[in-house]
Amino acid sequence: MLPGRIIQYILFFLVVCSLSSGLFAEDRSDVETYILPPDRLAKARLNLELVNFAAMRLAIADLAKNFPDEYTNGKEYLRAIEIYENRLPQIKNALDRGDRKAAGQVDEIMALQRKALLSNPLLDFDRLLLVKRRPLGDPRRPKGDPKNDKGLGKFLGIPQQSSWQLHTMTDTDGWENEIALLSSVNPKGSLTTIYRPTGGRLVNEVDLHYDAEKVMFSMPDSRGLWQVFEINVDGTNLHQVSPDDQPDVHNFDSCYMPNGRIAFISTAPFQGVPCNASVNVGMMYIMDGDGRNVRQVCFEQDHNFCPTVMHDGRILYLRWEYTDIPHVWARFLFTMSPDGTTQREYYGSGGYWPNSIFFARPVPGHPTKVAGIVTGHHVGRVGELVVLDPALGRYATDGVVQRIPGRNARVDPLIEDKLTLETWPKFLHPWPLSEKYLLVACKPRPQDLWGIYLVDTFDNIVLVKEIEGHALLEPVPMRKIERQPVIPDKVDLTRKDAIVYLEDIYKGPGLKGVPHGAVKKLRLFTYHFAYHKIAGINHRVGVDGPWEPKRVLGTVPVETDGSAMFRVPANTPISIQPLDAEGKALQLMRSWMTAMPGEVLSCVGCHQKQNAGPPSRQTIAARKVAAEIEPWRGPVRGFSFSREVQPVLDRYCVGCHNGRPHKGGQQIPDLRAEQGLFVTLKNNDPAPRFIAGRPKAELVGKYGGVFEPSYIELRRHVRVGGFESDLRLLSPGEFHADASELFQMLKKGHHGVELDDEAWDRLTVWIDLNTPCHGTWREIVGLERTKNDHRRRRDLRILYGGTSEDPEVYPEMPAQVVEPIIPKHAARVEKKAPKVAGWPFDSAEAKRRQATTGPVSRTIDLGGGLKVKVELVRIATGEFVMGDSKGYRDERPLTRVKIAKPFWMGKFEITNEQYARFDPSHDSKFEHKGSWIFSERHLGWVLNEPRQPVVRVSWQEAVEFCRWLSDKSGQKVSLPTEAQWEWACRAGTETPVYYGDVNDDFSDFANMADVTIKELAYDTDGRYTMDLVPRETRFDDGRLVTAEVGRYRPNPWGLHDMHGNVWEWTCSAYEPYPYRAGDGRNVVTGNGRKAARGGSWRDRPKYCRSAVRLNYPTWQKVYNVGFRIVVESDGQAQRFARHK
């Protein structure tokens, strides 16, 4: 019997012989293509980097299993791999020694790789359609521009960043490029030219017809306008398909549809990209195969990209949207029927990863998988190759099947602008052959050319074809394509409206926790998107958003079962806001839906996931006739502060806020409409500029924003999302009007002001729309800047089947004479404050009382081995006067209250790490930055550090935490009553705050709105918003948002942060004074509105007094509301434990 080593050498000899004469035969010219002078040894080492024997084994085994009749040499390939893998250490050592023979053995390994993998039966076509192009400069360029690297796109003849389309590129001629055919799909195959344009015009976005006899592509015409062209595959019959009757419209990025029509992108909407005034929007249109009957089917804010056809006949495309959300990330895959109906998200909505998915194509043999190029924003369309399956999930990385290469590797949902700038390999233009194998344009490593590669989910990357000095792009197998099913048209072009059916507004996470019955109506509004060379970031609708003017359509009813059915204008982007009984938005839809004429559009609930299933019940709305929209206080119009909100100020405010000093000489804000000056923004400087004596028309165009002073003054007291609030789904009520100081102040009876329902409604709508100032673009940039595009947009929209309304025209409405109402200040009945023996008392007395009944502190261990404990301090019994005679009306009348039983109270507010022991999934998130966002740091100021107080917990959740801790500890844990809270906060004092007066320096005592609040405008890496939020500028407490608990000095009973940091839930219902403990207000029930106490980091001292009260519904999660606990005294706790 022969020794094993001898057998191994015999096998190796046979394999080497077979490379030249048998199974793995390739001629030497093919092998020599890998000999790249001058350094053959270095190239051999590089070639070995692309060989993955384990991946080859997996692919060979897979092909042998799935194609047993076509792929018959798998065993021989595997034996050869074993031999070469055993010799690999010697080969590498020989290369390191400079042995040139080792380079020859590497050539043999590369030949084996190509033979084994390019014998894939899925490569069952003889010819491959592609684009051959000589890149600008070095064809092996590894990076983009040295000063501002935005990737490789512009050097390859594709848009250099993701906000661009073909028409944005400046270099569209002078290129050496062609549409070509590769005959014999392997490295030695030959290229023949189908079409080489004259003048070096770029050719891009090739699409093969179903019969494989003609090709459609994009190319500039003789005027420099991009158009859709078609040519036979034999190079004959070149002709333009898209209409050429418009002198200023680009048409490109087309795809054949199974019904014979063509989908394509056009700049006919005459819109500008909101974040970049130099870029014009390209949007989806359809036309007949001969270019006739053009119709606009998408009515977006921003671009559509890369239309292609899914297996079921729907159109898959990329949609960019960012109405009040970050622009860098919000490109999501959508689908629609070929007639434009059923537009809906396919992947990515509401997530930061991925920023974009370009060139997405369906995976053959699978109903839902797609392969696409994941990339960032300022890096263009070059990126990573990822296979996604929305059936697994549609959010962030939930649906990732695999990043290629990256078998079994985790894909992290990174939040980055230039997401893929530094990652390798680089990919473009995938063409899936199956779930596992794809053709793609690829640059595997920085020093490589762009070539066509076969890649797979096993991590093999094998070269199909490359040509020195050129890039090969856009591979398409040259074979007939099975025509997908034809989806019948559902549009009725004789109609101007559509129907929307909503099964249950409460289904889905959008209104999670909101009780059934809370939603009474839906507010519908649309948008007036920007014109060419106008951008919302440069030409401000409001001081920090929204991106464009908004137009309120009106409201529709919601039935008691949560259903709604109503008519909407067709071809109109529409956003929906669910409204509570007071007409305030409970959730913000920062996206839109668009229905085609005659369409019946249906959805299940508020942000309900598509994967959750179809509608399944008969509803009240379904049994009724679709409701008509009830107009909002007149005809549809752009929401303008001067027209909609200023009349409220004129009626209720200017009687006092009239520019004249208040009694005693105090200067109060001027809320008059005409003040002879304007507030302007320029060059993103946060500081407002006041310019007097010049007409508004003269300022418009010179400044990025021009606003009335009354708008700026009112805006100071409102918290909204600004330009770019968190892209993820907001908690219900995140920017609810009641969470703004303006509403809190007015609801407390600001100097006797009593608004009527209309006034409240106008202020509410203004806040819910993100506080716009202007309702038309003419108001923002002037007539001359809008005149041409305004006319062209209307003409083309009418021509291509859109709406004919003119959003620049403000409809005539009856003039109203507004008479100022001077508020009747309710005469305060200065009742003599109740006298309480022994109260107030000083710090020493507080400590003495605290110590009389035993230890003054203790802890509760939360377990888990993390040494997380809740520290408690004892609060003594006593009697005090509750309320503030000089405070708001809900703090009166003063009441004598007795605390009959001692109790333990949390030394600190419950922290994130403590709350995580109860609910590990909770996220306090961050306070939003209203400015531009380009990185995770820009999202906002973090509120979820371990020692920061937990926020965005509802009252219901706080109560559940207390129940959990009661069960865990055997002690009765609860939220404090209002009386317990105020008694504990005052610690014997009768002053507004325990440390003195509201004008005293609080820097050592509390985290309130101080000088650091300016960082809300300035801490934005140069992307500023206007500096607006009110604060006490004399003091500096050292923290902008929530501080870690215990940072500031405690009150005499050892309690920290009773003033400021975060508001704290109490168990008490928000009821009028006098306070009565036995009137049922302290019964723990899960409905109604509950009182919160203490103020927060965003509030000035007058709102952080011991007696100040706020209130929210029990379900609402508020950005600056947390809680602390109380525990019954020892004897009570023992009785509770025995009962348990």
C-alpha cells in the first residue's frame, strides 16, 4: 500500500496536468491576464486575497446539490481545492522568498476558482449587456476628491452624492463610453459595441426589453437635456422615446413595464431639493411605449430613483422624503402598481440604516427578497451589496439576509452620513441570478479596476471581466425576460378624488398606549414643495422648520371603533394627524400618502406594520358613505402666521403686549403685527437680527429668513421638532401642544386671558404643523424668484394629469375687524393665609424632626448583581400650607394640609439604570436638535445615560414600576401624592423654592433653564438654528439637559433635584384646589389627567417652584417628566408585607 504522502503527490501531479489538458483547461492567455507587471509576485499575493477555499467549497457543494445534471464536476473541484489548500503555506512562503514559480501556482489556483465558479449553471446565457466607460483620471482611483471625499461616483460617470440625479452632474460629455456586449461570459470573452454616442455623451441606466431585441437607456440630447432613448441590440434604430417638446425638462432612469408602458424619472415637477438649492427634483412618471400619454404618478417632496419591476408586476423604486425628519437618511424602498396606485413602503421607513438602497432588484425565485446597494448620503451610489427580505422585517437591519461578503456576520445599523465611504469591496448595479448568486459591478480592493464579478452568499468574489483602463458597469444578461403579470389599471382619470379607508387608528405602534376613544377626528394637510433653486434650509418657512409651507385640507371624523373612511383629492401628498377631543395632534405623520384618481386606498392603523396582516373586520366606517373633508375655517390655503395666528394675538394679547412698558416700567414682549421692523436670519447665525425701517420686500432674498417679531416672540414658548426631529417613530404626544410652555401658561389663566375655541384651535394647528411662519414661497423669496417656475410647474402639472390649483394664491376670505380684548384680571381675594403652628421651620428643625423616629436613610436593592439600589430618606410628619398665594390660579386657594404618617421618599429621581431593572427595553432617548443632522451625535442631547433620571415614562408605567418594586421588596411602593410631594420639597420652607426666591442663584441647587440653554442653538457643529428658548441668563448650573441625579445640593431632608431636572409624576389626579386628600384625587386609577411637580431643565425658576403644577393624561410619555417613589413607613410596610 502506498504511503499517504506519495498518494498526495500523485493526485497533485494529475490535477496540475488536468489544468492544461483536461477538466480545468484554460489557455495560457487567460492565465496571463493575471500577470500584471512590473511586480508579478506582488500581484500573485493580491490575487490570493480573493481566494476563499471555504467559500469555494460551500458554493461547489451548493451547485452540485441543486444542479446535479448540469454541474457534474463538483467532486473533482473539491479534491483540487484540498490539494491547493494543503500547499498554500508553501506557496505563500515561496512568494515571500521571491520564488517566481510560486506565482505560476497562484495562477493555477485562480484558474481553478474561475472554472469551478463560472461553471455555475445559472450563467446560462452567452452574452452579457454592459456599459464600458473610461473613468476620469486614474481608472484604479481608490478615493474621491482629497479635500472632500464623496466617493467614486463622479469619476465613474454617475451622481457623486445620493441627493443628485443624472441631470445634476456637470460633466455629461467628453466621456469615452459605450453600451457593449460581452460574448462568452468569462474573462477571455470579447466585447462588441452596440452603441457609442457622439461627442462623448454619457450613457447610463440601461434596461433590456422583455424580448431581448432592444435596449432603453438615458443620455443627454443635443440640448444637454437628459432623455430616454431606445436602440436595437444590433445597433440599429436609435431613437428618443421620451417627449422632446419641453425645453427645460430632463427625462431619464426608465424601465419597461409588463403592460407595455414605461416608467421613468422626470424633472417636470419643477421642484427644488429642500436641502440643496442647486439640485432639481426628479420624480416618477409613466408613458406609453412610444412616449405618448405621459402622466405623473408620484407627487413627492424629493427624488424618486431606480424604478424596476417586481415579480408580481409592481414597480419597486427608491423614494427620498424628509418632511420634518433628517434628510441624510430618509430614502426608503417603495412599491406601486404600474398605474401609480397602491404606493406603499417596501423597506426602511423610520430607520437610520440604511441611508439609501440604490439599484434594488428582486431576487429570482423568491417572492420578497431584493438585492441592492446600501450607501450613505454624501458618498453617492457606490456602496455595499446587501440582500434584504422585508418578510423578516422592514426596519433598519431587521430584514438583512446578508451583506456580501459577510456570511454569518452581523450587520450593525450604523448612523453615519458617509456610511460606506471606508468599506470594501465597492459595488454598483447588482443583477441577482438567484437567492445566492449575483452578477455585479465591483471594485474589490482599492487598487483594483471596476469589473464585472460573480459573487455569492458564501463570500466568493470571482472576476467575470475587466479591461485595463476602463470600468465595466451595469451587467444585464442578454436573454429574454419572462414578462411579469399585468396588473389591471385601477385609476379612473375622469375623477379628481380618491377614497381612503382606515380600519382602526389605534392599531399599530403609532398610538401605542393611547386609550380607545381618545381620537375624535383626523386632520389632513398637504404641502407646497419648493421651486427650482429654492431650498427650505436656505429660504426659511419658519425659524427652524418646517421644510416647506403646509396647507390644511380639513378634518374627517373617526368612528367609535377607530375606523374612518373619507374622500381626498387625488394626486396630492397628504399627511394625517389623529386629534384628541381638543383638536390637538396625538401623533405626527412626518411622511405622506398619495392616491391616484378613483383609487380606494386602505391601511390598517397608525404606523401599523405591513407584516402584521391585512384588514380583518367589519367596521362602522365601512358601512357608511365616505365622509367629505370638513374645511378648516375657510378654503384650503397655505398656513401663514400673519393670517392665521396674528389675529389671535390682535384680539387677546396686544391689549397688553402693545410695545409700551408695563406697570412699574417693566418691558414686556411686543406682540403687535406692525412694529416697523423684521427679524432676520443670515448665514445660519443663531442670533436674530432686528432690522427696522426697511420694507419686507427689500429684505426678502437678502436673508435666509424674514419674520415678524410677534412670530419670533410666540415661537420662543413652543417646543416642536424643527427641521429634523428623530427619524424613528415618535412616542404619541412627543410634541403635543400641551407640552409647550405657551399652552401651559395660557391654560393656567395667564393674567386673566380667556381664549375662545377658535383661538385655541388656531394656536394648536400652528404648533401641530411645526410652527410655520409663511404660507407661500412668494412670501419667503419674493415674486421674481418664483415667477417662472410657478408658471412652468402649473402648466406641466396640468399637462401631465396633476392638480390645477395654485398654492401661491391666498383665497379671498371675509375681512374681520379684530377688537382687542383687555383681559379682566380676576381680583384676587387676598385671603389670609392659614396659620400653622410650628411652620415654617428651618433646616435644623427639619433634620431634628427627621431623626426623631429612627434612621433617616435606607435602601432597596433592585437585584441583578449590578448593585443597583434605590436610596430613600425619611420624611417626617407635620402640617403646612399647600399652594402659593402669588402663584397661578391652580395653586389657590391655599390649604392647610396635614401629613399624618411618616414615609420614605426616593433621595433621587428614578434613574435609567434603575428603571432598566424593570423594563430593559425602555429608552429615554434624547432631546431633539432642530438643526441639520449628519451624525449620531447630531441627533440630540442624550437623556439615557445610566445616572440620568428616566423620562418618557407614562404615569401608567411609573405606577407599574411601583407595583413591580412592591412585589419585589415586600414593601408598599407608590408615587407620592401632591401633598406628600410638596411637603417633602418645601422641607419646612414657605418660600417659592426651598433655597429662597426665584431670583436667587440656583446654580448649586437645581438644573433649570439657565445660560446653558443657548447650546440648544449653538451646540450643533455649525448647523445652527435660531437662539429662542427662554432662560435665566444670569446663572449657570453647568448642564444643558438632564443632569445625573445628585449633582446638586439636597434640600434639608436630603432630597435632590426637587426643583428642576425633570418634572415628577404624582399619584394625584389634577383637580382644583382646595386640596382635599379624601375627595378621591389620590385614588390610583389609570384614567384622567395626573399632576406632575417640580419643573425641569427646560423651565425657568418661576415654573420650578414648590407649588407649581402641571398635568398630563396617564398614557402620555413626556420628554421632561420622570418620577420618584415613596414607601410607607416601617410599621405600614410590615402590615403590607403580611397582607401580601
